[in-house]
Amino acid sequence: MKEKIESIVKNAKLIADTIHSYDGVIRIITHYDTDGITSAAIMTRTLDRIGKDFHLSFLNQLDSKKMQKISEERYGMFLFLDLGSGNLGDMQKFFNSRKVIIADHHQIQGSIDGGNKNIIILNPLEFGISENISGSGVTYLIARALGKENTDLSALAVIGAVGDSQIGSIGENWGLFGLNKEILKDATTAKKINIGMGLRIWGRKGRPIHKALEYCTDPYIPGVSGSESAAVQFLSEIGIKMKNEDGSWKSLAQLTEEEQKKLADGIIKERIKGNETNPHYIFGEFYEFMEKDASYDVGEFATVINATGKTMNPWLGMSLCIGNSAEYSRVRDIYEGYRRDIGKALSWVEKNKSIIKENENGFYLMGGKNISEHIISNVVSILNKSGFSNNKPVFAFVDTEDGGVKISARLGGNPAEKINIMEIVLSAAKECGGEGGGHKMAAGAMIPKGKEEMFINIAEIILKNKRDEEELEKTMSKALAEKEVDDGKRNEGAERKTNPTGEEGAGTEAGRNKKVEGEGLVRYLGA
């Protein structure tokens, strides 16, 4: 990992030199989710510090039409943040000799001509780093290369990583790992992030404890998650009061150490009763973002920032990221409306379950005009985490404002190793005349209206082939294991003679026949 980090940092320095030497206005295009907004905040603050002018725009998605329109703008340098890796062909087609820099972490599609020195891409995938750094993390590497004073912006990269669901686990420990961990160290050194350890329940500060338990799906609490009344009863049974002495609702962060222990013990017991795998895997790191006189739970802050983008108010989110805490109450109101919209969408799905089609290899939610394209990714993520899909991939289809269809896909809770949801979405979307991209576990696409069934049929074929490949590998592995056991028996038998009673040992014709059967099965399946 050390060599990989050294390589990506070296390339970040080359990009920093390119930015330093450019004297014109830098055109910045970024995604409108948490990761994109924090990327924008990092880069604009950095450019402002070194006296560079810029023009910033937020996009919900980058496709060929938008790329061509952007290329018609008369700027000499274009900087794409948290997007662009899936558009390398269009980059070369539309931008000619102008300088293009891409700071992204999504799957790379296409390649850059060897002689083209005007397009520079900084993507961890090119350095063998397949996870554990977000788009904002990549942007931070460039910012840090542009000046040591930008170390304080590492906190925004942490927020972006958390908002991009990059908190993972190693055994029972949950937190940021890999290159994200190195960025986290910068943030703690700069005293912009505090790290704690506790129950990994979203809404530590911003939600009443019973509501936090009601909406808690990871870790899932059988008999409690999804029901407010069950959450209230659960807290009563384990002896935790839901209100403070002043009558206000008590949050998880306000629980005493004794109350937190009671809560943890209670959750573990419910998970054991519900036969949950690893019932004690409920703890993890939590992070607090320290900004002037205010502090925020990073998970909650990231969700609020995401809401500003999805409600077409990314400028408010960025303003909050760069220290304008006066906007927080306004942004919280936007978030509450955004949360209600997601709740309404989930309720609509619950009342109209017929719109979810289960095929042999996947689930397909046909949302039409009933769910906004700006919240469908949240809806499908929540449905995926709820476990309803039985580990099958989930694809959601909704109508877009420009007359097309947006697809949001998630791989599932325990996916087959050979399945990469981005590859499936990309292949199916191209066959339908659309475009797609994303990650192994989550992806999205845009296709023409009326091509939904075609997309589903193609996705089913690809998924079946992938699952057949995996079953073949499992069968082959089993056959190889059986062969090894049989070889061991044969060798053991060869060292001793047939016993006096005439019974056959492992080295006799019968033993060799067993060996031949094993070899034949391997030969049939392929080595």
C-alpha cells in the first residue's frame, strides 16, 4: 500500500504544478452529492488561497450532451471533481487541445491516447487502490500538494468519504480504512475531526433515541428497527428514559455511560434472538467535525449536505462546508423536507408493492413519475439495506425531468464475488442507447423512455451468466478438494499392503477408480 500511495501522491503533485502554472480562470464541474460538494469546497478554498479565479457548477450527472455543452465554454482549463472517469472518450472528442484535469474515484471507462498530454486523470484505480478513498479524498490530495496550509481541508474529505458510504469493517471494528485513514490522521492533527468509539447508530446528536432506533437498519435490530412503538417499548424494558429533565427528547449522545451499556446489551440480545450474524458487531468509530464554535456529527452533517444537493441547493451545502455555520438552521429545514420526501417515497413503495418485479436474478422497482430522480438513489439504498432483496441486486427505474429514465442499482447485502453492478448497468445501458457508471456495489444509468424492459432482459442475462460462472468455480473447487483428499488416501494406501482378510486398500483398483472419477470431473469442468 505504501508504494501505491507514493505513486498517487506523486501524480497529485504533477497536477498541482499544472494548476500553479495556469493563469486563467479555472472551470470546475462537480457532482451534486456530499462527495461532490465537499470536493468543490476543498478545491475552491484551495484556489482562493493561491489567488486563482474559478467558475463552479454542480451537475446531477455527466453525459455526452452535457459534456459537449461544457466544452463550448471558452476556458483554457477544466477541472472535473467526483465525476469524469466514465467520459474519457468524450473528453478527447470535445476538448481538443485544452487542459482537462479529472479528480475522481469512479470506474474508468475508455482510455486516453498515449500522445494526449492535455487530459490528466487522478483516479486511485489507476494505482491499484480500488477502495477507501472518495472523490473528495482525491481532490484533497491535490489541495495538499498545492500547499501545506490546506491540511485543514482534510476534514471535508472525511465528510465526503462518510457521505459516500466508505465506512467499512474489519471484523467487529467499523470506521475509515486505507487511504481514508491517512486523510483522517491529517484531520485529527489539524484538530478539525475528533474520533470517538460507540454504537454505530445514525443520528447520535440530531435524533431522539427512539427515532434513531426506529430508523436503524445497520446494525439491524430485529423487532425494533422499522417500528416507533417497538423502539419505545424496547427502551422502556431496558430502563432508559427517552426525555431529559427539561422535557426535551434524549439523543444517543446524551445517554450516560451506564445507559449506553444497557442499550448495547439490549441490542445484542435482540440480535441474538433474531439470529443475526455477528450480533455483537454494533460498535464503531464516530467522527465529530469541529468548525469554529460549532461541532457536528460527521454522519449527520454529510446527510444534511447531501440533502442540499439533491434539492438543487448545493451552494448552501458548500457554504456550510467552508464555515458559514449561520446557514445550518436553514439547511436543516431543507434536510427535513428532503427526509419527508424520501419517507413519502418509501411509503408509496410499501403501499404499491406490485411495482417491484422479482425475476430470477434481480429485483426491479418501476417508480415511473411517482419517485423523484433526485431521491431514487436514497430510496433504493434504504430498500437494499432493509434486506428485502434476499441478496439479489436491486434496480430502480424512474422518469427524469428531461423525458428519459434514470436507473439506480445496488448489488445486495452478500453479493457473488464475480458480480460488478457497474459493469452490468453500463453494458445494459449501452445496449439500450444510454450511458452508465458507478462502482462495484452501486451504479446508475440514464436510458431512453420505453427501453426499461430491454434493460431488464439484458441485465437478467448478464446476471445469470455471472452466477453460472460462480457456481462453476464452486463446483470446480469442491472437485479439486475431493481430489486432494482422494490423492491423500491413495498415497497412504500405497504405503501398506492389502490386509490378510483380502479387503482392498486405497491403492487397489477400486481406489484408483475413485481417483479417476475425481480427475474426470475436474477435466469436465476445466482446470
